[in-house]
Amino acid sequence: MNVNYGSLKKGNWLLTHEMDYSKSMGEAITKEEAKKLLMRYATPIYEKIFGELPEA
């Protein structure tokens, strides 16, 4: 599954991903949801946008 993230002007983020048969879907998510997803699945991108991960 190909997943992309992007920031929108109003502070929300756009999560896009491909579904069956190359159909692209998108949904608006909050900044906190984006942070959680990036932290879990794309740590290098999280660190590039938000800085180093907080200590556990």
C-alpha cells in the first residue's frame, strides 16, 4: 500500500493511500493523528518535520 502525508493550510493533514485496483483515497486527519502515524510507520519523516522523537 502506498501512503502519503501532507499538511493543509487549516492545520489538518491529508492522508492519501491506494486501494484495490489503483484507486486513490484521501482523508483529512488532525496534526496529532499524523504525528502518531508518522512516529509509528515513518520515523525519518517524523524527525525531518517535527524534530527528534521524544524520549520514552
